[in-house]
Amino acid sequence: MSALLWALVALPLGAGVLLLVVGRRADRAAPGVALTVSAVALGLAVAAAFRHPSARAPFLDGLPMRLMVDGLSGLLAVTVTAVTLVVLLFSAAEFGAKECGRSKSGRPESGGDEGRARFFGLMLLFAGSMLVTVTAATLPVLLMGWEVMGATSWALIGYWWRDPERTSAADTAFLTTRAADLGLYLAAGAALASGGGRNSSLSLDGLTRAEEPWLSFITAGVVVAALGKSAQLPFSFWLSKAMRGPSPVSALLHSAAMVVAGAYLLLRTGPLLDASGWGDDVVAWTGAATAVLLGLVAVAQTDLKQLLAASSCAQIGFMVLAAGAGATTGGTLQLIAHAAAKSLLFLAAGAWLTALGTQQLPALLGAARRHRTVGTAFTVAALSLAGLPPLSLWAAKDVLLAGALERSPWLYAAGLAGALLSAVYSAKALWFVWRPAVARPDARRIPAGAVRPLVLLALACVALVVPAFPPVRDSVSRVLAASGQPAPHAWEFVLSAGLALLAAAAVWGWGARPLPLAARAKSGFADWLGLERAAHVLLVTPTMGLARAAAAFDDRVLDRAVEGSASATVRLARWTDDVVERSVDGTVGAVAAGTRALGRWARRPQTGQLHQYLAQAVAAFTVLAVVLVLVR
């Protein structure tokens, strides 16, 4: 069974690396290879979800590499591979790898000359690293998948690397998530310090056995890393920058990879949050605040992809809320249903961006009428996002809000407010795309190959409502080992659906008139709460100021000190050469002269005449005899 799990994670990773190594020579074969690999990976993920395999390999002393598929990771593995396959089907129709969008001037975006093998290789590597993340049983393995996922997201967001704005956006997203990722290193260090490395090999399930204060350090590290990866407050702004990447990248990034990785980690470590005594409340209220505030940000947007990005933060906020409230079943159902809806919305936005050359809502008037199939699929996903019955996110949201209601009525009210805002921004997007069409003589045709994946995802948005109701919901809870969770009452379904319907109807009736919130708070909510500016003021500017001060200290103080020391050393060397060397040379010369004189004196008795040697011997013995007589 371990071979099944190794194959599941190694296949996309290996194929991705191979395409990247081969490069442009594999451009023609890359779409077919990627589709084949993702289809096989989906089959392996389904098999793993049923068989729950585990794998183990030596890694570090006392820290083996361990992978495991249980109920939660099995469902996530199927979701990741299924969404990856659909997104790659769309990309193979030459939207993602060639001209996934146009520039603001209306001309096709630079991208047709980019390497297709690089695109598909990075997408496979991205999906494979997410599979490692969801199947990791220990912190070291989780960190490896976590880091590779962050690196490949940077490469995919900056896929059009010739555009400085896109590479800058990729840098912002990467650095923001990397700053939050330090939390996982803190958690791993605290787990080792607490003895976790000896007792449980840093097992995710064994983190709750740590004692204080290490337990709080582990919890804080996990929470910070998860909130950063999932673009929750206060890290949300990086997801706005990620919209610079191709639309298929956004579809996978927002739906089944990276951005939901933090929510998955919090759902996985729910017992740790509860054991800490404070982690569950912090996570729940952070998720609720993100659902509300980023919902307002989505309402204020006039750019379709920015609206969808803010809605991703808000919708993932519900998953984070579920993790804090202990509503694992509801959070998992929300994650799966959101993956189908959000990937469809981004792919449809990418199709319109390619066909019409814009993603601004006022310029997308009638886009759904012009492309009926795409518009219908987009409508199904948007209505699901709005929380309207009988679509998937309507029921999934109520399942997790039932857990919030049991914990706190105020938490439930905040979640309900976030759900209401979901209806507002979803209806706003629908109003624009369904208005009478504007004449667009330069519009391009959307290939049928790009439409079929959208239809599949629309069907999934309808079908995924079934797991939110008994008896399927009870089966999901058993698979997740989360039995005994509160179930929503009928009035909760009716209340949320009624509020969503009223909000959507109000927005539709309001029409083109600007929403009061968007008009009054354009510089606030439309600018993503000013979070990026706040990060620059609170972190970037002080850090750069310290760096400049350190550079000035280095240039003005340390450099001068080094130069002064060097000058003093040179002067000392010159003095040594002038004074000490002369004295040493004189002493050596005097010793040499004395030695030569002694040598000359020693050579004088050496005449070679025998009678002189005899006279010298007689004289020496006479002196010796006198000395002996005197001594005695």
C-alpha cells in the first residue's frame, strides 16, 4: 500500500521536474503529458482515499519521512487532483500556456512565446507539492511540501517574467507568505525542544502532547503559518497581487492548492488548537473577521479577478472559522465545494479576459450573453458562492455555521453576515455580465475545448450539495472521525437562503448605481483595507530604515575604522622597517663581525708546523699544571 502513496506524490512531482528540465523541447508534448499524469494521479488519489495507505522512509536521525492518507487527507487528495485535471484541460486549450489574457491596452498579453513545458511542469510541481502537504504525517515532510509549494507559486504568478509588474507581484506574494511560514519553523523548533522529536518524530498528531510553554509556541507558529498561507487577516493583501498570474494559475491557487493549505492545516491540527486553550478562539474569530471584512473588500471591487480574489479570502475565512469552532465536517465540505465553484469562476474570468481583452466589470457588460455556455456555468458558480439553494456552498456553509452557533451566537452572527456579503458580491458580478451586450468587434471566439471543463465544474457545483445532507453527511463525518458534531436545523438552512436571496435581489435591483459602501470607502475597502500600505509602514519601511542605518554605520563608522586600522598598521610597519629593522640588522652585522674576528684568531695557531704544535702543547700543559697546583 505504501507504493500507492509514493506513486501518488512522486508522479506529478517527477513529471513536473522532467518537463522543467527538458524545457522548450517538450513544449509540444507538455499538455498531453500533464493531462495524462493528472488523470493517473486522480485515479491514484481515489484509490488512496479508500485504502488509506501509509508510507515511511529514512530521513534524519530519529525523524523519518512519513506520509499518510486518512479521511481528511484522502478527500483533499481527490479534490486537488480533480481540480488540477480540470484546470489543465482548460490550459491545454491554449488559454493558460499561451495567451491567458490581454494587456490593459487591449492587445494580447505577452505569453505566446513563453515555454509551455515550463507552465505545465510548474503546474504539476505545484499540485504535487500540495499532495505532499496534505499527506504529510510529520512536520519536516509538511515543511518540504509547504516550501516547494511557495516557490512554485512564485514562479507561476510571475510566469510572464518579462513584465516587471508581474515579477514584482510574485515577489510580494512570495515574501509575505514566507514571512508567515517562519511560524512553522518556530513550531518545529518548539516541538523539538519539548521532546517531541524523541517521542513522536514531530508527528502532527503528537503535537498536543507538548507541555507549556512549548504548546503555546507550537500553536502560535502553526496558526501564523496557516493564516499567512490562506491569505487571512492581516496577510490578505498578497492574494490581490497574485492576480497578475495567468487565470489557470489563479484557478488552481485559489481553489485546491496553496491558499486552502492553511485552512487544511488548521482543520488537521484542530486538537492542537483546542489543547492550547486559546488557539481555537483566535482562529475562529480571525476567520469570521476575514469573512466579513474581505467580503466588504469584494463588494467594493470593479475588477472581476480582484473581486474573486477577495471572495477567496472571505470564503476561506469560513473554513478557518470552522477549524476554530471544531466543525471539521462543515469546514471540509466548504473547502471541497469552494474548490469547484472558485476554479470555475476564475477559468470563466480567464476565458472572457482572452476573448474580450478586459477583466473590468463595466467593460464586461453582456459577456455572459455573448458566450452563453460560459455565462451559464459562471452563473451556477456565482449562485453557489452567493449561498443560494440548491447549490453546494449554501448547504456546506450552514453545516459549519451550526458548529459556530454551538460555540457562540455572536460567532454565528458574524458568519451569517459574511454569508450575506457573499450574496452581495456574487450578485454584483452577475449583474454586470448579464446586462445587454456591448458591441465588441474585436472579440475573439472561446474554443470549445476551454468550455467543456467549465461545464464539468458547473455540474460539480450542483452535485456537491448532496454531501451536506444526511445520510451522506453522516458518512463524511465518520470518514473524518468527526462524529457527534452539531447538525444544522431546518430553520438555519431557510434563514441563510432567505437572507442570501434578499441580498442578491437587492443588488440586482440596485443595478448600475454604485453601492454606497463602494462609493464611500473606495480608498479603504477597494484598496484591500490598506493592508499592503500598513505592511510597508509597520514592517517594510522600518526594516529598510534599519538596513540603511546599518549600511551608513558600515560605510561611515566601520569602513573608517577599518581604514584607520589599516593606516595605523602601515605606519607601524614603516616604523618597524625604519627603526627595528635597522637595529636588528646592526646587531646581526656586529655578531657576524665578531664571529669573523674569532675565526681569524682561531686560524692563527693552525700553521701546519710540528714544532709549533709541540710548543703550544707544552705551554698548555704547563698552564694546566700551574692551575692544578694553585687549586690544590
